Amino acid sequence: MSALAEQIVLFSDEESGACLAFIVPVALDLAALDHRHIVLPYGFLEIDRLTLDLLVTVEQSRFEFDRGKGFDLALAVENYVTRQRSVVVRQTDSADVAVHDLRGGGPSDQDRAEALANGTLLRIFTDPWVQAHPVTGDPQRTTGVVFAPPDWTAKPNAGEEDDSSSP
């Protein structure tokens, strides 16, 4: 699904979200496997390659979260002489001001790099068995992917003939 995610841009800026369908050409290359035969009453069937069109529906919706919604005041204070760090907060439903000590060195560089900023596009992949929405309109065709042993990771469908003329 990450190969598909790279091809999908922000397609709706609505509050209620949007749903689009995509057709992903998938190929399973089994030629390198020793055991790719099916025994039939009249002989053997050897499978070198399976191709299919995978219909993927993507639902996009706006996610808003305000960590400071419940606060009138939130302030970080650092004493450079004692190296003590504190947080001063006042909740919206209270007149009291609370001071909390901060322990540790703060967020790491990795945490800072992974933090969401305003306007960031967040991609979440759900379990494969979710309620599918009815497909309306024509699904968009994407670049195909090929799965092959030994690692079975998706690779772009480079050098393959484009079968975009098929329905």
C-alpha cells in the first residue's frame, strides 16, 4: 500500500472527507519458486506468473487535534543558571496556575522530525478488512507493482507492458 500512497495526493479539502477508488495492477512472479505446480486429475498446471487488478478505495478526512484546547495559558520556563525546566499552565475552567517540573532532555531529534506540524498530511493504513464504500465514478489506474520471491516486497512494474486499455 505504500507504493500506492506515493501516487495519491491530497484530493479533497472538505471537512466531511472524500472517497476515491484506484485500480492497482498487481503481478505475482512465481517463476523462481520450485513448488509452483498444481496437481490435476489429467496432469499438472505450472504457474509462472499471476496478474490481477486490485481495486483499492481510499477515504480521506480532516483530522484536527488541539493539544492546548483546554488551556488558557501554557508556558515553558527554563532557568539557565540552575538548568531547571518547568511548565506553567492554567486550564480554561480554573483560575489556578500550576507549575510542573520537566525531567529529561526534551524531545530527541527523531521525535522532532516525526512530529506533525500544521498542514501536514498524515497517512494512516487501516486493517485490510474494513467496511468498503461503494465505488462511484471511474477508478483511477495507478502504476503496477510486482511481487517476487525471495522477499516478496513490492517493486514497481518496470519494463512491463501497460495494460491500461483493459476495463
